[in-house]
Amino acid sequence: MSRIVIALGGNALGNTPLEQLELVKQTAKPIAKIIAMGHEVIVAHGNGPQVGMINLAFEVASKTNKNVPEMPFPECGAMSQGYIGYHLQNALQAEITLLGLKKQIATVITQVEVNPDDPAFSAPSKPIGSFYNQDEAQTLAIEKGYEMKEDSGRGYRRVVPSPKPIGIVEIDVIRTLVAAQHPVITVGGGGIPVVKDNGHFRGVAAVIDKDFASAVLASELNADLLVILTAVDKVSLNYGKPTQIDLSEIAVPELEKHIKNGHFAKGSMLPKVEAAISFVKTNPSRKAIIASLSKAALALEGKSGTTVTLS
């Protein structure tokens, strides 16, 4: 039996609550299989579209109804953790019950500490929420002070800082649940970013990359394996080109060379690869796997995905 942290990619969640409610039913199936194999499973997930949607909804509502406040961004993150966690735990509970397992799923609203001096705060880069045309983006930048950037030819989106995580505030609670054999959903959306302020934690307007947060979580839980699930079966070099090479197993030094050579896109595979490396470096016996959601169980058997080892 292994302790496994699973980081779900955006393809595991929907763009609307109703779409997500249906999609997570399929997402739960491969995760339930891993639980049924006897592993301790901890699930993390992203929240980029969802937290932006919640933030926008409060903004629009506050314009037309003075009784509706604009909601601070950390609180929007907490709301996204709650409703995504509810959908995931509901679907996963139903699936493991079908498999005859007597376990309860728990979702932990999780704060993740970041460094207030992280350079990311002076260079917002994480896109959230809806797409806008150039005129709409300029208006939001003037009225709200938002940083707006063009996103892959699809329009303009708000960008917020994406600081690196340095610790999981509720780690002891998570350890207790895992020790009691309960699958846990945690660090949703990378966690609610908080900084220490006079001995207390204070939320900040940012989004932590869920892959980096999952790596920190896996390290603090002393997990055996970090599994980062995405839309592709394996990590590839020259992705999408006739010369594409799929990687089945690779050591950290070689993977770092490929990063230097610019093989992985910043907004997609690069953070996954960097998170895998950071986790594996914490303990020589640990491994990370980057694989597709549908082939997660096969990846644990070495029949799919890309396995990252220290050497």
C-alpha cells in the first residue's frame, strides 16, 4: 500500500456547476479504482475558471444591488474549494460505495502559506475568470485596477500573482484523516494563499499553482508518490510536431536539461514537470508520475504515463 497525492488537471472539472457535477462522476472512477487497490489517496485540484467566475458574479451583483458586497479574492478561493470539493467528494463517495468500500471522503478547506516577498506579487501571471475583448479589458483595468493580459489569442483575462507555496496550514488535520484511512480532498485550487501577519494568517489576492501546492502537500505528508493527472498520456518532447518523442521514464537531471532547452510550455506542462522534480528531490526513494486521468490506474502499474525519478 502506498500513500499517493493525486493532482487533478482542469480537464477533470467543468466550466459551470452543472457541467462539473456531471463530469466529476467520470473523474471519480479512476480515483476510486486506486483507492480500491488499497492505497491511501489524497486529492488536490485546480480552480482557475471557478474562482474567477465567483469573483465576477459578486462584482456584477454588487453593481446592481447595494446589499451585495464585492467579495475579497481569498474568500472567493474558499468558496471554490467548497463547491468543487462538494462535487468531488459526492461523486467519489458514490463510486467507492459501488465498489463495496466503507470509507468516508472528507474535503478540507485549506490555507497554504506563501512568502509575502515572493517576486510573483510584483509580476501577476495567473489567468483567471472570463475572457474579454480589448476595450472591455481596458475598462476593467481602469475601473478595478486589474492587471489584464491577452491569453493565447482567445481574448483578455485578469491575471493575479501566483506565488510559490511554502507550507500547508492544516497539514496536521489532513494527516489525522489520512491515518484514519479516509480519502481526503485538500489544497483545492492550490489552497487559499495566506501570509503570516503578526502571528496570524491573512489571505492575499493570488492563485497558487495546484501542481506546486500538491508537491508541497505530498512532501509534508511523506507520500510515496505524487501523481499529476492531465489531458495527455505522457510528457513529450517537441509536443505536437512530427518529431514528438513521448517519455515513459526519465531522471531529474535529464528532465532539467529539457526544461532549459524550452521543451515545456509555461502555462501547461512546465509547472507539472517542475512540481514533479521538486517532490522527487525531497527523498531519493520517491517518484512522481504525470499521466492522463483516464489511465491513472495503468500509470501506477507502469503501463502509461511518465515516471520521474531522482536518478
